[in-house]
Amino acid sequence: MSDRIIMRVGECLVAGGPPGTAAEPEVAIGEMDGPMGTAFGNLLGDQVKGHSRVLAIMNTDVMVRPATLMVSKVTVKDSRYTNILMGTVQGAIANGVLDAVRNGDIPRDKVNDLGIIVSVWLNPSVVETDDLDHKILFDIHREATAKAIHKAMAHEPSIDWLLEHQDELVHKYYQMGLEGKI
């Protein structure tokens, strides 16, 4: 049996596809009999209009393990957006979770004990894209989910790496502000 996983946090950005297909999930992972279970239960039971919390599923009636709760970072106002988020992206996140188990980032002997909360960013522009490539969108969100979980479980980036690279790292939008682009 693996050591207890109280709570781990990670994020990842995967871009490079067509406009609107980038993914930037933030994840929290932990044992359901601790603070993670409390957070998971509170989120699932306290639905908020425009920010529905749903379980990540492989298909209707097939929930992924570890139990994974999706929370939208964007206020959902459009039925097309909802269908993309609760379809293509939901399936991608579920597959990314299974990829993390397959890759060994999540111990197999812990899949029934852990919960994952994924804060999901889906670009609102997807509702205006007539030729949205759902395969690319799926692949990017799947990859980003697996990478965010890997980073959470591996404690990446490490404090040593952060301290070493601190002065090289400039937030993209801060830099754009300095350049007068926003």
C-alpha cells in the first residue's frame, strides 16, 4: 500500500492547437477521508448556476477512477459551450486521469481512496468556431490533465527549480502589460 496522499496540487498549460483549443487545468488530489473528501463533497453538493460541478466520465454511466470532479473556471451561459464542456472535454479529462494511473503517477492501489478536483478552463470562443476540431480539443485536454496530475504527484516544479529560475520567469500577461499590449 502506498503512503497517504493528503492533498497535492498541480497545473499545466497545453496550447499549440487551433484557436480555442488550449487547456489549462488545475488539479487537487487527495485521500477522500481527509480534507480532499470534504472539499469534493462540498463542491458536488453545492451546485452554482453557471459553474456546474460534474463527475468526469468515460461515457454516460461510466465514471472514471479515482473519482474526479470537474469545475468550470468560466461561467457557462451557452448550451453549445455546455455540450462541448460536458462532452468532449469531460471525456478528455476522464481519459487523462486514466493515463495518469497507467503512467504510474496515481498508484493503482489508491484509485478507490483518492478524489481529484479539476478546475477546467475551456476557451469561450469555442461556441463561435464552426469547424471546431473535437479530436484536437480532446487530445489537448487529455494531455493537459495527465500532465497536471503528474506535476501534482511529483511536486513539480520543485522549490529548488523555482528559486534557480525565479528571475527568468515573467508572467505572460505581466510582460504584455509592460509592453503596453493589454
